[in-house]
Amino acid sequence: MHTKTVGNSPESYYIRNSFLFNPNLMKLKMMGTIRLTQKLGFILFVILVGCKSQQEKVPHGHSHDTGHDHSHSHSHYPEHDSIMAHKLMFPSRVPDRVIANLTADAAHSLAVNWRTDQQVEAGFVEIAVATDGPEFLLKDVRRVEAKSEIFQNQNSKEPLVKAVYHSAEVNNLQPKTTYVYRVGNGKEGNDGWSEWFQYTTASDTSGEPFSFIYFGDAQNNVKSLWSRVIRNSYRKFPKVNFMLHAGDLINDRDANLEWGEWFYAGSFIHATVPSVMTPGNHEYRDGVLTSLWKPQFTLPENGPIEELKETCFAIDYQDMKLISIDSEGYDESMEARSAQIKWLDSVLQSNTKKWITIFTHYPVYSTKEGRDNWELREGIKPLIDKYGVDLVLQGHDHTYARGYADNKGKGLTVLDDAGTVYAVSVSGPKMYESQDQDWMVRRGEYTQLFQIITVTNDTIKYEAYTPIGNLYDAFDLIKKDGKKQLINRVPDSPIRLKKDFVREEK
């Protein structure tokens, strides 16, 4: 029957009579009516809240281009009043916000988190070695039960969001092996499960190359304007091993809509390419970390003290020691500051990896006067120098700069056994201006960037790209027999400065 008319058509007669004589179909009709009523109720809620927001005319929060800005937007966003916002904020029985995280032993384990509504009481990961076809389903599919936590939060001007967060760590995996996994409620079939994702463990063989993408602050307008950065970074480098975020993933620490946008922007990439992140000042408020950090991420707990678990930690990834310093915790608490300094000294002293990378939110060397972080520099710079850290990757300044600073009384030269390269970057649309500093080799303003860092036996290859794929900065750091050689590969293109393409109104 091709007709789409309703009312007294033969099709509608058949439908009406099917419901009358089939109790199961009548039940479905009643359930559909309930769902329709719920949707109509939500639409009415949207209209009422939208009218109220117009009456209140609450101004948006904002950030200042000075120092450590701790302001957050608590005002009502019109974006809350849409079906899309409802989808981004509220969970269902189908897993969402699925994300894989690096563990302390990335060659043999996988950490994965996801979220459901509170009808789902338990969560499971099913995992198997990937195959060319679906035959992995017929082989040894392993099931691991997650830790499930009933959780609710309500940010200012947002509705109450109730969820269950599920967290699992899958151990005893084989190095350099591609697995398929899915997360769900443990029931038979596909109902209540995610799709199958692919994930590759790190190698345990020295000298094996790997790569990762480093992002500065995403923070604002994440769905609208940051999504193209992470998606095009993956499109350009689909075989990247992990992604690293240097803090300020969102703007308001407990805003469920903003976290929903962050997960939406990365979509399946978050579940396929493992992530590692350090918190920024916008993951904190009044010295308190967002309540959503630990439920939605599973990061190593090998930091110095309880309050720094999953924010200050170390990871061995092939030939690299990767270290997160919680710079906002460092800034807020003397206990956290002294604990991180002592712990970092211990971690670096016992390190056996060839390469060392520290990532932290506040820059050791900032891009503008008034944004200096001398307390951080005073505490960790001597250790960076002492142990010859190779890279320090940072965010916060909403601009780009890369260079090196005095090390043991000298800068990083053609041959220098102690030089460290510092980078500050931004991936989101919020932009500040910078000032030329002695430590800078390359800088840029009003430019969204991502950095691909490729590590081989003797070389770190660093490249910074714009979202449309233009190379903006590059260098090679070569280390042989304890000696470092830096080869700058800065492209022959002008420095991007705000004054050259943003016209200020007079």
C-alpha cells in the first residue's frame, strides 16, 4: 500500500482494528501515547523556560585576559532550551559519553568509562581480539564488570541530571594488539549496548614509533567551533595512538551541557583513540575539582596524595615517561604544591624511559605579562632542568608559542644535553593576544591549532597544524648518547597576529 493518508483510509482502518483486537499492539499504543505526552511536556517546559530566560535577561559569564581567571558562566543559556540540549545533557539506557583512557601500563590494559540512566544498575565491557570479519563474536569474547556509581548533579541554571557512571579497567591485554570492545548492560543481543569500538594497545618493544595529538584549551563553544579541530586532527592522523588535553576542556566545571558538547564533538574518536588529560582552572571552582572528573574519566591513581588522584599522575608509554602536573591544585593548595614537587623529583629520579614529557595547564613560561606563573616555575623548573625533561606541553593562555628557556645558565643550542622545549597552545575559539618573549621561537594569535607529536627511537617530531591542515610550526628534537640536537622546521609563512586580520571598531 503506497498511500500515506490517514483518517478513514483502508490503512488507518487496518491500524485501528489491529489495535482493537491485539492487546500487545494496544499496549504499544499506550506506551507511544505516554512517550508523546512526555515529549509534549518537555516542549512545554522548553517554552516556559525560554520565556523566563527572556524575562530575566541574565548576562553571560565571561573571562578576563589577566592572570588565573576563575570566573565561570552560571547564567542561563538559550542552548539549554532545545531538543539537542536535552539529548546532550540527559542519559538513556543506551550508553553514551563512552571514552577510553590511558592507564599507567598502556601496553597491557585499557580503561573505559560511559554513562547511562538510572534504570541501568550494572555495566559491563565485552572485549575480544579484532578480526577481519565478525568472527570475533564466535571466539573468546571476554566480559568484565564495571564499577557503577549512581550520580546526580545540577549546575546553576541547569536541570537536575541523574545518571549512572560506569568505569572499567580491562587488564591482561597483549601489547601492540587491536581489540574490539563494547559497553552495555550485560543483556543478550544488542539492546542496551554500544557499538563495537576498535582500540590498539601500546607496544612493549623499545624503539617502536608512536604518535599523539596534543590539544590546548577547547573550553568555549565546544560543539560549534571545537568539533572541527578534533575531527580534522583525526582525519589527518587516523593512526594516532592517543590524544592529550592540557586542561580547560570546558568552561564551567559542572555544566552538563558543556560536557555533553565535549563528548559530542569527539564522538566515536573518544572511544577509539585513548585520551589523557590534566585539569585546568575551569575544571575547578573555589579550589574544588569538578564532581564529574572522576566519574567520567579513569586516570592513573599513582600521584602523591589522595586529593591529587587522577589529576597528578605518571604513565609509561613505550619509550616515554608522560607526567601530568595539576597546576590548578598546585596554585590553590600549599599541600598539593609541596606534594607534587616532592613526587615529581622522585618520579624523575627513578625514570628509565628515554623521553620525558610533562603536561600541565598553566605555562611555566607564559605568553604575556600579567599571566606569569612564577610559583609553578619556581617549584618545578629546577627539576625540569635537573633531569633534562624534553617537552613541556601547556595551555591556559589562549594563544600559541613554542620555544626554550635558559637551562642551567644556557639555552637549548644545536648541541645541549639539558635543553627543554616548551609549548603553549589553544584548540578552541577563545583567543587572547600575546607578546614577543625571549624564550619564543614561534608564536601566533587567533589561531586554532592541534599538534601531532611523533616519537621514534632517537627523534621527537613536532608539528602544529591549523584545523584546515596548514602547517604552522615544526621542529625535530634528536637525542643520541644523552646529547640533544634541535632542528627548527618553521614553515615559510608569516606569524599570525590579531592585528593583521581582525579589525577593531573605532
